[in-house]
Amino acid sequence: MLGVKTSASEKDIKTAYFLLAKKYHPDLNPDLSARAQFEKVQKAYETLSDSHKRNEYDNKNGFARMEGSF
């Protein structure tokens, strides 16, 4: 959803989130589908910015990362 690689750093994730949040924020985008897109972007960021949730997501989807990396 954020368009980042599985090896994305915290900075990459945050940058992608802010760009998409600005694009889809309901206060800035009057399109009816913007709210749903914004919620998806928020959920993706919430998952990828939390190391525990990201590890669970990676394991569930078969994305292996090196121990200690984010």
C-alpha cells in the first residue's frame, strides 16, 4: 500500500506514508474514495512502523528479513 520495498528503512516508510497521507487525507481530497484509501495508508503505516507488527506481517507473508534489521 505504501509502495516501499520489503527492505525499506523507517525513514523510507515514514516518507511514503506522509506523501500518501497528504494525497488521500479527506480534508485535502474531496474524492469519495479518498477516505478509504487514507485508512488503508494509515493501517499500512501502523503495521510497518511498529517492529513487532512488521515482523508478524513479514513472517505471515513470507518476507524474510535479517535479524535486528528494520
